[in-house]
Amino acid sequence: MAEAGAEEKAKYEQTLMRMGRKLQSLGQLLEQAPSHLVAKGFPTDPAINGNRPVIIDMDEMKALFDTAAAKNVGATLREYHELLQRLRGETS
């Protein structure tokens, strides 16, 4: 059971790292090159945004925090913490 728990823990950690990377990347781009960012579905202007602007998928970003979304940050953290609590109980 411990091995299965370790695999499940690793999956949650990978998911949380991917979420963190998305947020970190967006934050870095907003700080360093905001003129090259465009929200998906909004008009672009190559004179302002360049020929290949970075498109932000607002629905994808929203889903990270939308409590109605199946895998939002809050729910994923809660499930991860519940797993850690179960694993702690198995080793006690």
C-alpha cells in the first residue's frame, strides 16, 4: 500500500508543479514582456504585440481557481493534503 501511496503522492506533486509552472510563467511574462501577451480571442496588433504574441488561454487560467472545475488548485491541494494525512496514518 505504501508504494501505491507514494505513486499517488508523486502524481499530485507533478500536477501541482505543472499548475505552479503555468502561473510562474505567466507572471514572468507579465513582468518582463507584457506587450507580447494577448488574451485568447482578443485582437492582436503585430505593431504592438509582435508577429508571434503569446496567447493566454483565459479559460485555462480561470479553471485553476474555479471552484466548479474538477482540478482546481484548491481541490488538488485538499486531495493532496488528505493523501498525506492517510500516508501519515499508515506509518504511525
